[in-house]
Amino acid sequence: MRRIIIAKLHNVTGIMNRFTAVLNRRQVNILSITAGVTESQDLTHTTFVIEVDHLDEVEQIIKQLNRLIDVIEVADITDLPHVEREVVLIKVSAPPTIRAEIFTMIEPFRVNVVDVNLENVTIQLTGDSAKIEALIDVVSPYGILNMARTGSAGFERG
């Protein structure tokens, strides 16, 4: 089952290595990791999307992570009201003869076109995983030349 784990960490060298080592020892599949400084340069906010078999595993993982030095707080926000977004860049084959058709197909997604040349376009979309997967399904028949996804970033509402 897919779980979203957020953590607030001191922004020090090696903390991400120690954090992911706990997940590796427990043989947890990490689907994505995002990290960045917060409103305070001393703190890092991380979002881990992991795959586990049972909820008890998540509880044990959170207990182990909370014991690490430089970890301020760890929480599973999957079942809580939360905000979650990721960014995707997709380069799509778009010769001039079908470019208008492609733009019509992607318009409902409110994508940003970030680069255009004679043979392809690069689009950017911010949204949840389901919205991104839907866009990928729409543009796949035209030929995806390159794609990069950031992974989910999120936190609890309220």
C-alpha cells in the first residue's frame, strides 16, 4: 500500500543518508523523495512516498525515524486531510501538422508550454499523481520523447 510520510529535519550533512538507511534496512520500497529547506534555513521538509505491505510496518518505521538525531518530527499523512503535488515535464513529439490537435487535448489539464521547436513541445503540469497519470495517458499516443517527474511534496492541511 502507498503511504505518504512527511518529516521535518535539521538541515545538516548526512541526515538524508541516515533517514533513508532506516527505510533500506526495513526493505521498504521508496517511490519518491522530495526535500527542501523550509521557511527557516535550519530546517528541511521531506516527503517520502513509500510502498509497504502492512500498516504496522509504517508505525515501526515512524518510531525508528523519530529516534534519529536531527529528526524533529515524522508523520504518516496518507489518511489525514493533506495537500500533495508533484511536477512533471514532458517533451512530446509535435510536428506542425498535429500541434493544434495536441494543444486541444492538453488544454483541460491547464498545462504550461515551456518550450517549443519545429518537431516537439515541452509541457509542464503541477498536480496530484492521478492528474499527472491522466495527462501521460493523453499524450502517450503522440510520442513521449522525454519525461521527468519530481515526486510528491506535501503536508497536512490546517
